[in-house]
Amino acid sequence: MIEIEDKIISDDLFEKKFVCDLQKCKGVCCVEGDSGAPLTKKEILDIDKNISKIKTEMSPTGLSILEKKDFYYVDSDGDQVTSLINEKECVFVVYDQNKIAKCSIESAFRKNKINFNKPISCHLYPIRVKKHENFQAINVDSWHICQPACKCGTELNVPVFKFLKNAIVRSWGLNFFQQLDSVYDQFFNQKKTK
């Protein structure tokens, strides 16, 4: 474990390799799971304020769900999460021509319709953050559906934290990412110097 600021970081961020391979996994992390994607209070407000713009990127099925219920609910753990279609895929899932699950929030962001990206819990995956009273625990989630990403990351020799640079900077700032990079060079990247 590494401690930076108020964060306790698992060595897995540095030691495990990861690069999403959407051609193989088809974005199944947006479809599988026990509940929807966790949302922050700010994300709920942002989505609510911009839902009409996000709807222009959504699937007809997702839109039909929003006619019956809200875009989020409180799951069995007490977390606010995105609503689901048929208790499976996220309400914001839309499929591209290759049947790869994509995010309609991210699509609206990339088209400059809104000024925020998909939920940070999705952007940071496979990093999972648990907030405690005095610190944040930052770990790497292991999920069998991400085996193609682990294999691709190993082949390309890309540690989890480097693959997730943009999401880490979005969440905690560039300085925090640079500190992670420094820790990696000092303690985990010794094979290159030998």
C-alpha cells in the first residue's frame, strides 16, 4: 500500500496491467453487474439538468425506461446508481454498429452537447474508491469480464494507473497523477533500470 495525501492506494494500481479491449469485451461492464453505475450527488444534478440533451444520444429502450422511472435509484447498498434496462444494462447504454456498449452521457459530452463526462465511477473503472472518515481507499477491482483488458494491458505493459490517467486527473488532479507516476518510477518500475 502507498499513502499519498488522504489516499491509501493499493499496489495493484502499479503492478496490474490494464487496457480496455472493446473489440473483445464489447463494453459488457455497462451491461453486467448487481446494480447500476454509482453516481455522485453532483452527477445526479448535472444529469438531471441536462437530461434533454443526453436523451438525444440514448437508445429507444433507454428512453422508454425514463418514461416510467427516474434515471437513478438507491440500490440495496444505499448507493445512488443509474437505472437499469431489464435489471441488466445501464439505462444510458447505446450500442454502436459493432454491437459495442457505449455511454450516451459520454457521447453527448464528446459532441459538446454537455460539459461533463460519464460518471466518474465508470471513467475510473477498474479503480474503485471507498471513502472513509479520514481517508479514501483506492483499489483495483478484479472482474472476469475484464480478462481481455488485463491481457491487452500485459501485452502493452500499461499499468492500471497509466491507462486511467485522464480519469485520475479528472477525479484528483494532475499533481496527484504525477505523484503516482513518481511512486511507480521509484518502486515499481525497477525492471527497466536493471
